[in-house]
Amino acid sequence: MAIAQQCAALHSRVFSRLVTRHYNAYLRPTGLMVTQFTIMNAITLFTPDSIHHLAETLGMERTSLQRTVDKMIDKGLLQTRSSGHSRSLELSLTTEGKRIYKEASVKWNEAHQAFVDMAGTEEWSSVAEKLQDFSASLKSNL
């Protein structure tokens, strides 16, 4: 019983799945899933010089990220070009990707506001900060 009540992996996964479903519902009209939107957002904020760098930033397994990126390239949302480093490709949004990202940003803001309204602004701000701290601690110990 203690495991079911205290397990960080269990509770974080349940919460993550529910939050993902919430954001996906808002993003559905754009054709994106929140995972894809998050990747596009990271690429927009900084131009990663490799899949490895992007995976590190997002805390994702490189192979899972690569599969998602490949699908997004096939859909015409992302493109690659040589980064100048050996065997590394820089990712960027295509013109269509930028259009979809802009549309999805509006939907993401709606989803986020609905989530914050439900959770409470101060409470979510505090939890988000703690989650970022926990993530940084875990990352440094892996």
C-alpha cells in the first residue's frame, strides 16, 4: 500500500498522462499532439544543433524523439540541414510548420489557462518550480 501511495514514478506518470490528454484535446484542431508542439516550441526558442541536444533539453530518450521528429519531417512541419558538426543535423520549422505552430500556440495558451484556472495560479507556479528543481536534481544524478 505504501508504494501505491508514495511512488513518485506512479503519481508523476498518472499526472503526466492526464495533463497530456488535457493539452491534446485543445490542440486536436491543429493536428498536433502536445509532444509535437513541445518539440516545435523548443526548436523555435533555440536552434538545437542535433537530435541529441534536443533530447537532452526535453528530457526525452533520443530514439523516441527521433521517431517523432521523423514523422514531423514526413508531415512537412520540420526540416533538417547540416549544422557544420560531423553527423549532426540542425532542425528548423518549415513554412507550414511555422503556420501550424502559430495556430497551435493559441490553442496551447487556451489549454494552459484552463489548466491554471483549475489548479490555481499560485499553486501551479509553486508546483511548476518544484518540478523543475526535482528534474534538475534527478538529471544531475543520472
